[in-house]
Amino acid sequence: MINVSVLFFGATAEAVGERQMEIDLQQPTNAREAFTEIVETFPQLKSHSLLYAVNQEYAGGDEAINDGDELAIFTAVSGG
């Protein structure tokens, strides 16, 4: 097991009711699997258009997740 910090921003924080939490994940895992597990834990996030970051870098899904990493979840924002 590995422990990671999950940060929620904007509407995701409102949906989850938390801004930050620690979670344990099975290892090895990648960003796609980690974020899928988080969304399954908080199904209210499924209604949002989400973006993800690992250690302050946008995540595409294949990034390895390691003990102590920081995962961030936020809503996609469109401008005009």
C-alpha cells in the first residue's frame, strides 16, 4: 500500500465536502487507476468535467503513482 495526498479544488471540493485528504492505494498503480478509484469513492464527481494533476503536473493517465505523491482533482474551466 502507498499513501497519497488528494487535493480537491473548486466545484470538486464542494461536491466532496473536503479540500484535502489522505488515501491508501494498491501498488503499483498509475494516475488513471488512482483517479478512477477516487471517482468511484465519490460518485458525485462523475457529473463534473474533471482534470487531474500528479505532483502539480497535468496527468494524462500513464504516470506512475508513488508513496507520498500529491494528486489534484479540479473541474475544467472554459473561458470566453
